[in-house]
Amino acid sequence: MKRRFYIFLAVCLFPLLGVGILRAEDVQFRAQAPAQVIVGRPFQFTYTVNQRAKDLRAPEFTNFDYIAGPYTSQSSSTSFVNGRRTSSFQMTFTYTLMAQKEGTFSIAPATITINGEQYTSNGVKITVLPEDQPATNSQQSAANNQQPTVSSQRQSTGPEQGNIFVRTLVSKTKVYEQEAVLLSYKVYVAGVDLKQFTNNTTLPDFTSFLQQKIDLQDVQLQLENYNGRNYQTATIYSTLLYPQKSGDIQIDPASFEAVLLVPNQARSRSIFDDFFNSYTTATRTLRAPGTTIHVTPLPSGKPASYAGGVGKFTMDAKLSGTDVKANEAITLTLTIRGAGNMKLLKTPAVDWPEGFEQYDPKVTNNFKTSTGGMSGTRTIEYLAIPRAAGEYILPPVQFGYFDTEKGQYQVLSTPEYTLHIARGAGDQSAVAQPAGVSYVNKEDIRELGSDIRYISAANFVPANDNEVMRMQFGSWQMGALYGGPLVIALGLFIIFRKRIRENADIIGVRKRQANSVARKRLKTAKKLLAEPQHKEQFFEEIERASLQYLSDRLSIPTADLNKDTITSTLRGKAIDDALIERTNRVLSDAAFARYAPAMGVKPEELYAQTEQLINDLEDCKL
Amino acid sequence: MRRLTYICIVLLIAATSFAQSPTELWARANQAYSEARYDEAVADYSAIIDAAPVITRAYAPVYYNLGNAHFKQGELSQAILAYERCLRLRPTDKNARYNLQFARTQIIDNIADTQVFFLREWITTLRNMLPMSVWMWSSIILFCLMLVCLLLFAFSRSIGWRKAGFYISIICLLCSAVAFANAASLHHRDSIRAEAIITRGIVNAKASPDRSGTELFTLHEGTKVTIHEVLGGYANIEVGNYNGWIPVNTLERI
């Protein structure tokens, strides 16, 4: 029985315990206050906590007048959805405070005790706006000129006057080309009930800009002191503009159509009017003034790697690996991070070494557009496949952009990578071919570029040519060099002119040389004499020798050489008849021996006779 | 006192700049070139040439490197001038020839050469193959050889020697004459310095040597022209089939 009770207790208590633990985990204790308040106007400052709590210790509200509070209120709700129970509980502590002076003040965190534990709230920052100034007429008219003002029907001076207008706000009026400008239209409302805006909106066409609209999340009304008056404000349209050309770019005025709630002007004033104000809607066209943006062109001196970026960027590079095999892919991943005209960035070129097959880079964008401009990352993946083994250098990839903060170009660069490509399957390099497989793809030498040849780096010695080498053309030295040898030669010619004349006398030469020529032939003949089988040639040689000798000695052309001419010539030279007789006999003997060997001329005898004849003739003066 | 200081400073600067020997300047200029400081390289190469008492063949590499530095700076006409001058000193310099041709591909004017008789072209090519002094000395040596052969012909008893002497002397005489003609032609070219390079980006040639002359044609930087005569600040030039007058200061003689 007792045991049963414990079980019951446990079952009953368990949910409570569970909830208790759950609740203890997510205590939310928050301080809440309007972001902007006005001097002298009370506002509510609340602490909310989602559990039963006690002992709230609020900080001292310096700079604020404490008016009332804290008023504690509780609320709880329980709901069942699909059988599941959810309950919420909230305790609210409300203070009424009033700002003493304008400025921005913070309220320190408060502490509270929940289940014996202390929790701390968040601190709060409050901007205190000045009080509405009673607008003087001149100020009012100035405001009217600047901003189209829609006054409510009830014309009265002072802060109670209804006022609604739209301002054109530009984050910067002086920008560089491609630098983002935030243009927003903000509506200012005071003393008028603005219900909504219709779709009847005319926006300027942002030609010469690249436009990037910013989605406005839930519009929150903010208090803002403008021209001495506090307005409820809200941004109704916001866009980023990237100027595409330089110069002063005019942005046309925009117009918005607002629907206002206007209290009915009862014709007869009754006492109920004050209690039951009936309203009608009225549309107003609000005009936002135009503006001018001064766009400075980007300065000259763009780096070669300029990729069109304007803003502030960083770049990271990651290489999949530096040691890979041939025919295995290498990926270079560049991550460009930053803020600026991210969309317009050109992909930096990667100069893969020769022999790398490259593919189109894959670009992944992750951009975020906010009022601060466009920011995010662009990831570019370059894929390349090395086709041949070896060591290669991947030169640094450069990314140039214009830094708007510094006002100058910046170049980001990846490190230089050394790639070691090992031999892989199907390597193209010829060495990798196994022996016996002799097919090699022949390629013509590919011209990659052209440039002048490099400078000469040889040692330079300003050698002074010697005087002779430096001789001038047409100088006297030159003449001397021609003339000198010429004179020497002429001298030699003159001195040895006799010899020249002798040399020129061919007949004389022949005469002089006849003996030696004949002797040469006789010498051959003598050799032939020793060999009986060459008898015929011997006789021929003997005949030739004698005939040649006579021809040379007597200056008779060989064609005219016969017995008669020889005899007559010798007679003419007064040679005694016996010698002439001998001459004729030798000639005829030689002829006989040659053409009629049967005649029985003895070779030895003939040789001796011929030799004797030539000797004798040589002694004669011919 | 202050004046004295100034003089001292000036002298000091002058001394340091003159103290550089051509060899040092050469090394410094090559260093500057390799580090892509082309303006410094140009200054140093020019200093070597300016300091040279006589420009000899040894200075050909200086002109070549100067041409390269000018080319890298984008001064096309100056680069072409330097290459041309280098080739005047050493016509066989292959690199200078190549770079000159390369630089010529960058100039705007495309001069269609006037149709020259092929033999004349050959002769000009032959002439430009060797420098003037080589032609001159060859001519002298060949002339002497001719005389020796003539003597051989005159005094030799042997028919063979006489024949050889006779023919060789004729060949030597011919070669000597050709060499002499080439030397004379080169000497003439170098003395009149008729060839010039356009140094101004664009220049209009006129029909007469004055400002009011009818404009005939346009020439661009780097084009090689032949000067026929100079008259009152204008030069009569010929290029291809065109002939006109252009201001002298738009030209620089090779």
C-alpha cells in the first residue's frame, strides 16, 4: 500500500519536476524601453520575466526622473495544440520615467531572484531627443521650401501642427565609380495619422546606376528629432546604387502616395464629437526631393590585374595539393571576401604552367545585401589537370581592386606554388613510355609569345682599335698601302725585266729546254731497252725524243716536221753535211724499226746513235 | 663662402659621375636592366657612349643593350636607332638584327619597298655583311696578293706556276676591286649619313620645305627614311616611292 502511494506521488510530481527543470533553463529577463524618447515626456520602462519572480532590484535611473512604478502585472496562458500543452507566463514590472535632458543614456541591468537564483537583465540604451521647438514662421517656410509639407486641416501653430513629408537620404554624396551608395526614402510623420502607402509610387529611374534593392523587414517606427521637431519616422524604400559612370549624376524626385486618416469636421459641433471622432481617409502625394551624387572616376594607373572591384576585399587561396600525379586534377580555390561591388568582380586569371589542361572556373557567390552595402564571399574554383610529370611553378594569382577607404588601388596576391607532378598513368612525357612502345605525339614548337632578345651580358672592354685598324677610308695611309706594294712590284719588274723578257720568249725557252726534254725521253727509252717485250714502245720513244728535240731546237712546229724541212733548216744554219746525214739516218732508222721491225735495226745501236746525235746537235750553235 | 660650397658640391657630383669607368657603368646598367629599371639603364648606356673618345666596334654591344632598354621603355624610334647603330658597327650581330626586325614589326608605317633589281639587292646585302674596315683591309690584302701573283707569273720559269700566278692575280684583282667598291660605298654611306629614323610620333611630309607646303603623306615613329638634302630646317626625304619635305627635328640620323 505504501509502495503504491510512492508510485502515485512520483507520477504526480514528475511532470511538475520536469516543467520546473525546463523552466529553470530558459529564464528570460529583459528590460525594454523605447529607443527614442523626448525630453519632458513620460515613457514606460518595463522589465519582463517569464517566471514567477520576486525581489526586483532596479538600477538607479540617472539622467531620468522617476515618476511612478514599479507596477507589477502578471499574465499566463495555456494552450493545447494537437494534444500538447504549452503554457506561458509573464510578469511585467513597469516604471514610468521621464528624461531630463537630451543625449544618449544607458540604463544599467537590473537583477531579480527566481527560485532563489539571481538573474540579470540586459542594459538598455535610450536616445533622448529634445523637445519640439515652437516653429517660428521663418523656419516653417524654410522647411516648406525644402520639404513638401502636408499640413493637416486644423491649422494651428506650434508642435501640434500636423506634418508629413518624405526625405531622400543618401549615405554618401561623393563616391568613386562603382562604390555603393545607399539611397533611402524616409517618411516623417508628426501630428497626422498615416494609415498606409498606396502602390501609386513613382521612383526615379536609376539610369547610370546598377541597382540593388534592399528588402525592408518589418518596418519599425522610430522617433527622430528633425529641424527641432520630433517625428515618427520609417524607411519606406531603400536601395543600393552602384554608379556606372563618373560625373555629377542627378537623381530625380520621387513621389509616394500616402493614405491619411483625417478627423471629420462636423458641421455642427456637438458634445459627442469629442468622444466619437469619426475619421475619413484622404490621399496625399508626398514628393521626395531629388539629389545629386558626385561620382569621382577611378584614378588612372589601374594595375594589370584590376578585376573591376571597388570596395574592400581580402583573398584566400587554397591549393588542393602540390604533390600530385600526372593526369590527376589540381584545384585552386580562391575565396574573395569583402564588401563592395561583389557582383561585378571579374574572375582573376590563373596562369597555369604549360602542359596543364585547364577548365572553366566554377564560381559560387554568397552575397548579402544590407544597408551597409553588398558583402559576402565569392568562391572561385579553378580546375587543372597536369599532363606531364615535372616540377612547375604556378605564378601568383593577382587580384587588383580599388580601395575606397584608402583611395588607391590594391593588389592582392596568392603565394607562388611549386608543383611537383609525379608520373602517373598515361603520362605524356616521353620518358614515361615503357620501352618498346615507341609512339610519341610529335608537336611543332609552340610559340607562346614574342619579345626582343635579352641584352648582351658579355664583358665590355672599350677596346681602342690601334691606329692602323682605325685607318680612314681614302686617307693617305690607305693610298700608301696600295701604292707601296705597287711601286715595289714595278721596281722588281723593271729590275728583272730581262728575265721577264726571257720568260715571255716561249721559243727560246723551248730551245733551252729541248735537251732536257729529249734526255728525259731517252732515259725512259733506256729503261724500256732492258725489257725486250717493250721493243716497239722503245722505238716509239726514240723517234719521239729525236723529233721533239728537233722541233724544239729548230723551232719547227710539229705539224711541219719532216725530213725535208729538217734538212733545209739545218743547212740554213750551216751545219756540216755529215751531221745532217746522221740526223736523217737516226730518224729513218727509228721510223723503220717502229713500223717495219723486220728490217733488223738493233735497239742498242739506235739508242747509242740517238744519244750521240743529240749531244752533237747540242754542241752546235743553232 | 656659400658659392665656394656650391662649386665644391658640383665638382664632387661631377667627380663621382666621371669616376665611373665604362666597365662599371656597363655592369651597373646591365643590373638596372635586369631589375627592369630601364630609365637608369638607358642613362648609363648613354653615358658609356657619350664618354667614348671614338666609337669602335667594341661599342656595338652597348648600342644593342641601349636599344633593348629603349624598347622596354616603349621608345620605339630610339630603340630602332640604337639597333641600326649597333649593326653599323657590327653588321653580323644576329641578336641586334633579330631585335631590329622585331622592333620594326611594331612600327605603324608599312613601307612597301620599291622594286629593286635582285642583283642590286644581293650586292647591298653583301656590302652590309661586313663593316667598312674589313672590306678596306680585304681590298688592300687582296691587292698585295694580286701583285705577288703577278710577280710569280713574271718571274717563274715553270709554266704551271706562271699559269697559276696569272689566273690567281686576275681573281685577286677582281675581289680587291669588289671589296674596294664595298668599302667605298659604306664609307660614303657613313660619311653622308643619309639614313635617318623618324622620332616624332606622327609627321606630315610636305611638297615644299616650308610650312605652307601641300601635305603629301604621313609618316609615323620608327620609319627609316633617306635624306637627300637639307634646306632651311626641312629635309627632303625619300621613303619607298614617296618623296617629301619634313622638319629636320623630327628625324635622327643613324
